[in-house]
Amino acid sequence: RQNFLDCVRSRKETIAPAEISHHSIMVGHLGLAAIKRGRKLLWDNETERFTNDPDANKMLSRPMRSPWHLE
């Protein structure tokens, strides 16, 4: 946490860039989704979506509270 806070103040890059961190943690998130769905899920790394389970794709995000939204 300290590295992140230091980088916010200094505007320098963090030890682990966001893109690398995102791809590193995705393995755990994908595994959890497969466990919760109770079956093997196929993942498209280009689109970052499941190809064989539309309901599993709903697990990739959650609703935002008002007034926040993405366009």
C-alpha cells in the first residue's frame, strides 16, 4: 500500500504496473467464477469474456451505485 500512496503523491509508476497486476489477479478471479458456476469455463483473453457461459460474464462486474455509471 505504501508504494501506491507514494506513487499517488509523486505521480511515478508503481512497482507493479496496473496492466500486469490486472492480468496476474485474473487467474484467481476466473478460478473462483468456475468454482461458483460448478463447471469448466472457457475464457477469451482478447475480449476478456467467457465464451461458453453468458451468466458467468455477469460475475465480471457489479452494478454501480447512483450517481456513478460507465458510458
